[in-house]
Amino acid sequence: MTTLQAWLIVGVPALVVVAALFTGRSAVRAMFGYLALAATLVFFVVVPGDPISAAVIGLAAVFLVATGRGTGVDDDFPEHHENRKRMTTDPSHALPEELPAQRG
């Protein structure tokens, strides 16, 4: 298998899946993302050819760890659904312009 074939068959799809797993700040998805990165790294180390490919995958993992994905840093950032004020039936969560006009 050539380096181009390895990237087209495994590398690009794996990076797309990893990017999807790291979207948002879920620690569970981040752990699956790290597992997918590790599996991709092992694949590129085992496949004979260009060792730079393994270094690129490793660099992505280092970047994600350095930004704090999947660590306690993510606990400080609420998910979108946890802090939105719209689309709820509870009037205490509504924005002022969404409340019914008071007559009187």
C-alpha cells in the first residue's frame, strides 16, 4: 500500500471522524476521538512508507491535548443546550422580548 492509498483509504476518513468526535466539549466523545487518533497513528506506524504521516497524526493529537480537549478544562464551558434561553416552555428562561405583552 502506498502512502497516498493509505491516506485516501484510512487517513482522511479517520481525520474526519476524529474532527466530528472533537466537535463540542464532551469528555466521552473526546476519549473516543483520542482512541481513533491512536488507532490511526498505529496504522501509519505499521504501514511501510512515509513516517511523516505518523508524525502528522501525532501532531494532531498533541494539538488536541494542548488545547485541553477531553480534560477538566472542558467542564468550565457549558454545552450549547445547557445555557440557551430560547425554545423552552419555562417562562423564567425566556428572553424579555419573547414574553407576552402585559396589558394594563
